[in-house]
Amino acid sequence: MPPNPHQRPGAGSRQPGGAALRGAVPWAVLGIVAVAGFGLFLRFAHSGPLGLDEWWHASAAVTPGGAASAVAVFMAQVGGSAGAAACAAIACALLLALRRARDAAALATAMLLGVLLSETLKATVLRTRPWDQLYDSHGSSYPSGHSMGAAALAVSLALIVAGWRELGGRAARGAAVAAACWILLMMWSRTALHVHWASDVLAGAVLGACAAVIARWLWYRRAPSAPARMA
């Protein structure tokens, strides 16, 4: 069908899926492989903290009862299993109400894939958490499940905004900045409370972001491409 001469240039579906996401998928797979490979290194060669871990561990601590500690504890509660599930459920419900079922499915898939990858690595690596925790936390330290969940949710939402034609490029850039800030805040909170090493939160964030990209591609790989811009 020939292009509509009255159609605004660039109008139409602008989903970051199909061809747009295809190039990012190999990098996402590589990211997961890298996180898994580093986990195996920790499991069989060096289970203790690295130099970067020890440096950041000494630098990022918060004083219990202070404002920074309150923020870190709030992030710990929001990013826990119940909090992350509630945030994802609310986001999916809003997307379904806005008739964005495929976006909701991609977000849910990202969260589930991220949890599967994270829990598998935790059970495999069995890394010990820091010894001086400022917040009660249990289980294996690598990777950080809080950081994974924050990245999977934030990156999924940023991709949704980027693919929402009516919102425009400014909203997409704002969503990307907000996503980065949320992920970094969660990563900081886990290390500031001394419940994770820096390498744990970095691995978790990479894992969540990669899960979001792969999940988005799975649901949008057959989506129609955006129409070509008119000269």
C-alpha cells in the first residue's frame, strides 16, 4: 500500500522490537553468559570479595538510623520478593487497562526470566554475603536479586515508553534516565546495607537488563516495522 501523503512523517507503530531489537539480543545473551561465567569463577576459583568489592564495601556504608539508611532500607523493602512482585503486577495491570497486552506480557516475561536466571545462579555459585550486614538478609550473595528485579522492571518500562509512538522521544529519554537512576539507587542500597558485594549488584543489574531485552524481543520479534519516513 503506498504511503498516505497526509500521514505525519514517522507516524505509525514505533516498537523497539523486531529488527530494532534483533541486534541487541546477541549482546543480551552475551551479558547473561558473562554473568554466569563470572559466577562459575567465583564458585570454583575465588569465592571471596574482589579488590573492587572491598574498596566499595568500605566506602558505601550508611549510619544506622540516618536519612541515607532509611532510603536504603526503603529500597530493600520495595525491591524484595513481595515488593518487586507488587510493582510488576501494578505495572502489568495498568498496561492491560491501557490495552497494551503485549507490553504487559513482555514485562511479566522479563521478571520471570530474571528470577529464573538469578535463582539458578544463586544456587550454583553459593557466594557468602558480607559479614557485617546492616539489614537482615539471607541466601547466596551472587547475583543480587534486588538489583536484577530493579533492572528487569525499569528497563522493561523504558522500552515500553520508547515504543509508545504517542509519547515521543522526550518521554523515551526521560524514561531511560529514570530507569538508570532507579537501578543505580537499588544497587547502592544493597551495598550500603552491606548485604551484597559490588560485583553482586553489577551482575544482578546486567542480568535484569538482559532479561528485559530478550523478553521484549520474544514478544515483538514479529511486530510490524515502523513505516519509512517520507523524504
